[in-house]
Amino acid sequence: MTTLKPGGRAAMVLPDNCLFEGKAGEVFELLMQDCALHTVLRLPRGTFTPYSQGVKANVIFFQKGRPTDAVWIFDARSNVPGITKKDRPLTAQHFAEFEKSYGKDANGLSKRSETGLANRFKKFHISEIKERGYKLDVTWLKDNSLEDADALPEPQDLATEAVTELEAVIDDLKEIIELVEKEEGVEK
């Protein structure tokens, strides 16, 4: 963010836990004050297979020079079969609907609509984001593919995802312990 010139644009790939874990809200609050974080793309499961098994990832798009007034989130993950190296490789077709929804304006200022296939693109006003503590782990689509046993992610992907989520919980618990210890130190 500091290296961008006013009007400069960036896209950043982040694992899911960076949208909500630990200090994520504080980081996004700072980012949204100096930059318009206008779009989040939730990538399909398995996008980085075989290099990072089970990692769910997102791309955030932002532009320096104006604060965020709303964030559009495109869910390219829910109800989409996971990416595999052989059977379902990642192709440009996976992003066709996102590109159409994003629009032609590279700055994210094209007119957008929440209608479309499966209601994948949704707008969240900055007031809604503030209420969530600036954490961007927003979901609104029910992922029916997870109820179909044949469409479930591979066991190693599920295990990796569970470990990632447990690590996030452990980090949160460590922060709570630190806060409690600080409070106890103040009272003594």
C-alpha cells in the first residue's frame, strides 16, 4: 500500500484466513482508509493444487487515493467443483462470469449488479464492513456441493483446511491469553 502512488492499483492473493484471522480487521481498516478496496474474488477450491493442497484463497483489488465506500465480493467457490490438476484444471472459463460482472473499468468503477448467475456478486457497504470489525469472511451462498458426498474435497484438502482453521483458533486463544496476562499484570 505504501509503495503505490495515488491512483495506483493492486491485486493481492491472500489465503482465506487473512480475511478474518487475528489482526486482519485492523489491517483492512487501515487499507480501507487510504485505498478503495473495491473487489474481493473468492477463488475456486483447489486453485493452487498441487502446490498448496486445500488452501482456499482470494484476490483483493484496491486502488490508492480514496477511501473504501463499498466492497463487492464475487464468490467463485460455492457450488463450483474443486479444481484438480487432471480432471478439472483451472481455465479462463472459471473467471468469465467474474470478468463480466467486474466490468471494463480497471479501477473497479463499472456499474455492477447483484443479479446474475447464482447471485455470486454481492455488494457490502462500508457500514456493514465496520460492523464486522473490517473482517471480510462474508458468505451468503449456501454451498450445496458440500452436501454431495461425491463432490466433497479430497480428504487431504479437508485435513489441511481443518489444520488452517485450528491454527487460526490457536492464534486467537494466544491473543486472549496475552490480554488476560496484561490485565492481571495491571491489577497486581
